[in-house]
Amino acid sequence: MDAKKIVLLVGALIIAVATALVARNMLSSSGGAPQASASAMPVEADTPFVLVATKALPVGTILDAESFRFQPWPKDLVEQAYFLKGQMEPTKLAGSVVRNAITAGQPLTQGAVIQPGDRGFLAAALGPGMRAVTVPVQMSNSVAGFVFPGDRVDMMLTQSVTGGGDGEPLKVSETILRNLRVLATDQRTNALGDDGKPVIQPYSNVTLEVTPKLAEKIAVSQTLGSLSLSLRSIADSTADLDAAIAAGDETLPDGSDPAAEKRVLAKIAASPIDKGSTFATGADVSRFQRRSVPSKPVTVSPEGAPMAAGGVPVGPVVRVARGTDVTVVPVGGK
């Protein structure tokens, strides 16, 4: 190979290496630019932070620590009614009730929420058409004070059912209502103490949100026996929702409006349930207890037929007339 070809080959190789290095530098600089611009969003030292909703908060929602957070806000758009960082403790809003609907990302205002102890708090916590009833419960049977405002519970009635016999009465406990929202416990509407932490304390009275019809049922149940509460899991609402839709108790929109469908689902999940109650008798717990109500004593007629109180035959009878005399003979009697 002559010298001219060697020089051309070396020159082409040098040009190729130089082009590769330039292209590499260009790609690395262009790839790092968006990362730098994305992370370089400086917040000025005097930028105000406003408390905003992290999710949609309908009227009557009881706020918790996950309902709001602080977010930078333009100075010119800050209103006096906003909650500003450094001027208030956000934990004090936990347990408050939304009086006016708040959308996700919207700042919370002092007029949009009402705090526990303020006048009208309980009325603001109630949903449209709902009622608040206070019921006495057994402290030892009510989750030992771990039920807080905003939780959902099931109500159980325990009673002794006597019959007409001399045997022991029937011991029975049944779940009469489900998915009830707790508004307050022993006049306490805030689950947090002064330090912002949940306060565990026993109670003997619970205020619940119910429909007018369920309020009547609860009033009657208090005269029958003792009431106790069981705390519901958050996942139970989804199971009840699926059961209600499958049973045809609720009708969903056609799906053309996702917002309407979401509202219907939220309404179903928040509705109290008084259908499909379950029960357990003493025999389900102990073999020495009864499974049914004691029956009334039965006497036997001279003919050998069972007779109820007052000498009235039990079961089908045949009336035999002999002249003016009519004799009642039980079927199977002599």
C-alpha cells in the first residue's frame, strides 16, 4: 500500500473518532437538560404555603390527617380566609366537618369547615335526610374505646327471649344494623387530643348517623336488651357495595358519565344497611344452652289429644252433633 492511501485512511479514522466524540457530548448535554430544568424549580423564601385538599371533600366529610396538605401558593392570590403554614397547626383541623364542598387541590377556608365544639357542628356533619341518635352501649363490648368519630360500625342487640314453658329463656344476639357512621362518643366529636394524637378513652354513649326509619328501630331496640358495637373494616364497604349491585337493590348509570357513577357508588357505600341481619343463639356457643324459645306447656285431653290453655284442642278437630249436643273430637283422639 502506498503512502497516499495510508494517509487517507488515517485521516478518515481521525474524522470518525472526532465525530463520535462530538455526538456523544451533544447527546449527554441534551439528556441532562430536562432533568436539571425539572428539578430546578426554586421556591422563594417568602413564598406562602396554603392548606389545600388532597381529595374531593363533600359536605359533611369528617377531616383526617390525609385530607389536606400544605402547598406553595402565589402571594397575590392568598386570601385572609386561607390556612397558612406557620400561622396554624394542621392537626387541629382533624375531626372538623366540611360545611361547603371542597374540590381536590382547592384551598381550605375558615368558613368552609366547622370545628368540634362549634355551634352547628353536628348538624353540619349530618348528610341530607339523615338524623343523629345517641344510644347507650356497653363499654366492655364496644371495641374498648377504639371507635372514633368518622368510623363505621355494626350494631348488635343481645337479649333473653322467654317462652311459655318453665325452661331457661333463649339467649340470642343479632346484628340489627350495619355500616353506621359514628358522629361522636360521649359528647366528644374530636378523636385527637391537644397533642394531635388519638385519645383512647372508654365511653358509654355513641352518637350515630341514621335514617329516620332506623332511628325508630334503634329506639325500640333499646327497650329489648343491651346494645353493643363492632368496628367495620374499610374493605367491608366494597363488599356490601358489590352485594347491593348484584342483588339489584341499586341501579348504576349507563356509564356515559363517570362522575355520576362515582357519586352513586359513594352514596351506596355510605348508606346504612338494615337488611340481611345475622344472629347467634346460646346453642351456637354452648351445648348446654337452648336453640329455640321454650314452648308453652301442653295438656292432654282424656281422649289423648293435646290441649292448649283453656281446654282448646290443638290441631284439626271434628265436630260430632248428636241431636242438640255438639262434641268436639280432635283428629286422632278416641
